[in-house]
Amino acid sequence: MAIHKLFEDDFEEDNYTLIAIHCSAEDYRLAYLLNSNLNLKLARKQEDLDYNYMEASFSIYEWDDEKNFVTWNLVTNTSRKEVERIASAGSLFSEQQGKRTVSKYLIPERKKVDYFVKISTESHLKSPKIIVSKINAIAEVITAYILDANQLKSKNNLIFE
């Protein structure tokens, strides 16, 4: 029986650049602004990203630039959902009945980030700093910066396929 050993070189790493964006604009508005300022064609995907069996849903926009072999994704980091409050019987303080809003995060360790732009390419991205400076030039954007995805605990949430 032959023994096969796996080495790190046997696995192809995803080659992508991750940009964090702080912006209070709605997702469709930011997609429009990115399309206008970066000459992109981001469009909302038919289905949102669903995690934990519909517990959280994140809107996602995508553009596959076949000419340059680059895929662009814009995804929200926050999912807000209204849930019924559960009143516990016999509690010391009476709770009001009604609904409350629960927030879930795509990347929980970066809760203050509003959006992520993931730029996937087969080769090295030539000018990520220029892209970030163009994003920062958008009036509605508070700030944008490059993140090292390898430092994120929940980087597997960035697999959109």
C-alpha cells in the first residue's frame, strides 16, 4: 500500500485582496458609488449569503471581470434581524413584550467594519493602494483600508462559492 504525504504546496491558496470599508450608506448606494468611481459593474446576486441555516443573511454584489481575470465582491458585514422577546416567568423585573433587533456579523472580529470588498485574481493584484485611495475619495466613505485575511479567525466566511 502506497503512502501519500500532503504538503502545503499541494493546496492552491486563494489569491485575493480584502478591503474593509466604513460607510453608513446603504449597500445598493455603495455599490453604485464603487461602480461609478472604480469603473466596475457590481450587481446584486440573486441570493444573499446565508449562514447557520438562515440565522444571518448578508447582501452580496459581484462582478466577474473576464477580460482581466478578476472577480469583485462587495458584501455587508452586518445582518440585522428582528426577533420576539422572550419573557421569563418568575423574573424579578418585568420585561416588555415586543421585538428586539439582533445583529450578526460576517467577520465577528471586525464588528465596526460595514462592508468588505474582496478582489479575487489568478495573479497578483497590481495596484491595491490605488483602489483604496479611490474608495477613500468617495464622499460617503468614512475610511477604507486593506486587511490581511490570514489574520482573521473567521476568514472561511469569505468563501462565497
